Amino acid sequence: MAYSEKVVDHYNNPRNVGSFPKDTPYVGTGLVGAPECGDVMKLQIKVNPATGVIEDAKFKTFGCGSAIASSSLATEWLKGKTLAEAAKIKNTDIVNELKLPPVKIHCSVLAEDAIKAALADYQAKYGAPAAAGAATT
Amino acid sequence: MAIRFPIFMDAQSTTPCDPRVVEAMLPYFTEKFGHPASRNHPFGWEAEAACDEARAKIARLIGARDPKEIIFTSGGTESINLAIKGVAEMYREKGTHIVTTAIEQRAGIDTCKRLERQGFQVTYVPVQPNGLVDVEDIRRAITDRTILISVMFANNEIGTIQDIAAIGRLAKERGIIFHTDATQAVGKIPVDVEAMGIDLLSCTAHLIYGPKGVGALYVRRKGPRVRLAPLIDGGGHERGMRSGTLPVPLCVGFGRAAEICREVMAEESARLRALRDRLQDTILSNVEETYLNGDPERRLPHNLNVSFAYVEGESILMGLNREVALSSGSACTSATLEPSYVIAALGASSELAHSSIRFSLHRFNTEEEVDFVARRTIEVVRRLREMSPLYELAKEGVDLKSIQWKAE
């Protein structure tokens, strides 16, 4: 299968790879997928508690090139968004941006799940800031 | 010597035609274009003689007594279909039970699945963690209704070589027809249908430096005389077992490829084994938690299959694919989106099936290529581990099995 240029670019130059140091405050972490399914994504957001704006994001992914690209793109999009805005990112946005073929749509679904899991983890730890509104589904 | 890119190290999927094979084929496209079944003029005689000579060369390569025992088909898949379905239909009165293994190539597995839907019973004998079938398990699977034992000679993914001679003896003892899918073994390691008690053997040209589009089925004529119901009806070619005009240039190419393989096998397998061992040693000694799939000894000399823990196979291939052609057992590289059932059958966790990479060497690979592939593979795996959450967790001492994974 041929990969889209954007997938190749994210695979070769992944944005925001890594993890925040364990004791960093105002971090929400999502860990989704399963090793036996061949895809695991860890996505972290670092939030400004006063504004509810995501100031930084990081990822680590076990998975195919499209899974790596989907999570790399997600971190790029998350930065600068409020928690409420972040909750609106849809897997179809990722599919369109990366031109993922049908067999790779599950990679984008997993990236959306990872965003949701990171947001939920943040909100469980620190509560929903006023600016975020009611972003629960 | 300068390396030419991309490097092909996926020789268990196909091989390039040997230039000597192409040379032998060429006249049969143009001036020697006759139909081998044309009995009444020199064009036909010439074509028939060429096909019979090719049959004789293939027969010699596999130790068959009589070139007439070689039936040409369109390839390995058709040969396997013809062998299994042909026996099933022909001997249905005698019994409806087939014994095969869990790691057969898809043509074998799917043919058996279809027969099951048509009322046959099939036992898929499991393999041991080293990828080898215990012959005693086959013995135990046999019933008085068993009409066929079908066991692959060497596996297409992990290269393990089954004890075909022992299975052949068992089949003789019980009076059961024995088919082996030898597509990966013929031309690479010694195969002898007489010494090994093989009644039906499937093979294909394109894995032995011959052309795509032609295969063969060896069908024993004596002790026992095996009969097959044809899949394709028509002019009654190939002793009535496979009608259709023979693709003469392809048959000639197959014959020439078989002849070359027989001549060079000893030297070539030793050379490829040394290259494979070099590749294996470099990778295994430089990357921790890398596991060899399949028995370390009873394996094709040109095969290496390893799982790199914590990284996914397709992502490794993607890091290499501009320079090196390999294949993976990961779900993402298969049409079915399932990870390799062969690696899974070894009892390995499916995570390791997703992480498996197959390197398969061929006649034209060089030591420089092997060194390059080893070096780049190590680099790519290390880079991907740095971005793997599983590697990070494992480094922190977390047991990955203790985590409640939220699968979709």
C-alpha cells in the first residue's frame, strides 16, 4: 500500500514524541489500544489550569505508520486548543488530513479515543475548568 | 561493490527470474510457438518435446521416477487446490477425513475450510513452539475415514522444515495418500518423493528463479497410483487431470530454473545460510528482546523470521521500504487485518506476531546487502522503540500483562 505524503512526513518527523516527567502537574494522560491488537497510543496533554488551554502535548505510539502519524497529528492539533475545543476533534478530521485509506480508519479512531482518554484523565484529576464548559459526551 | 537500491530480501514471496531462464524461454514466444497437443505437425512436436524436457528436469529435481508424474498448473495455489480437492472428490466413497496442520499456507487452509463446508472433516494438527509438527500428533489424528494427509514441507513465514520422510512412512503404513506443499522447499533443499514417501507434491516456478504463472503437481503413478478428480474440464491434457493449453514458454522456464537449482543447490544453500546467519547474529546480538521465530536448526537456509518486542512490524517496514523490501506478519500488512496465524500458532503472544519481520534471501543477495539491511533494521527498531509506549512501560519495570488494556 502506498502511504500519503503527510503520513510519511509524520512517520519520518514525528511531532511531540515523548512523555512529561512523572510529577509534572496539570497533565492528563490517555493510554488506549492493546498490544495484542497491534496498536497502543499514549497521549498526554499539559493544561494551563487558569485558562483551560492545552499548552503542550506529547505522544508515544506502538503501531503502524498510520497510527504513528495519527497520534503525531493529534498532538499538533491539541496544542493551543481549549479542553472544549479539543473534545471536538473527530477521527474523520484526521482521516481527511492524512488521507487515510479505509483499512487505516481504525488508527484515526484510536487517536480520537486517546484524546478523549487524556481529557477525561485531566478532568478526573483537576476537574473541568470554567472555560472548558461541559465537555462530557 | 556498490549496492543497488531497493534491496530485495523478500524471496519467499517471489524471486527474480534468472537471466538463463529468460534466455531459455524466449524462442518459445516467437518461432517455437506450437501447441503441445497438436499431434500432426512439427510445431506441435517441438512444443511437446520442450514441455516433456521441462517435466523431466522438474522430475529430476524432486526425485520423481517418471516425468509423466509432473502435471503443469498455473502455480502453487492451483496445485494445492487440485491435490486436496482432487483427492477429496475422487476418494469420497472411501472416507471424508483429512489431516493437515495449523500452519499451512492459505491455499491449503482455505481449501480445507471449503471442503469442511461440503461435509468433509478436517483435523488441523497444531505445531510445537518451534514450529515443528509432532509426527505422533498426526498419527493420533488419523481415523479409519482418513483419505489424505497434507503437510507443508517448509513454512513460508518461519521456514521450519517438517519431518516429511517420517510423515511419508506413517502415510504408507496406514495406506493414506500424502500430499506436501513444497513450494518453499523445492530447489532450495533436497526433496525426494521416492525416499520420502510423497504421493502428491505442489511446487511453483516463481520461487525458484523461474517465471510467474506456472506451477507443478507431482502425482505418483506407482505404489500407489494416485487418481485425482480434475478442477478444470476440457481437452483432457495433463493425463486428464488439468485441461488447458500448456503455457509452453513458462513450462520451459520452469524446467530450466529447476535444472539450475539442482546444479547449484549445495553451493547456493551453503552461501545463503552463511549470509542468513550473519544477518541473524548481527541483529540478535545488537537488539535486546528480539526473538527468533521457528526452530533454529530445522529451517530453510535462506529464511530468518524475528519478532522485535515493543515495535509493530509494518512500522519497521515503513522505515525501511525505500531501501529494503521485507515482509511482516503484522495485521497491518495482511489483506485480512489479522496478524500472522503462523506465529500465533507457535503459542507466542499476538503482540509478537504483530512485531514479526521475515527476511528471505535469494541467489543474487550479497554480503554488502546483508550488512546494510542489518544495520538499517537495528537503527529503525531503536528509533521506533524510543517512541513506543510499551517499551517505556517495560523499561519502567511495568509488566505489560498486568495492564487492563482498553481495546476497541
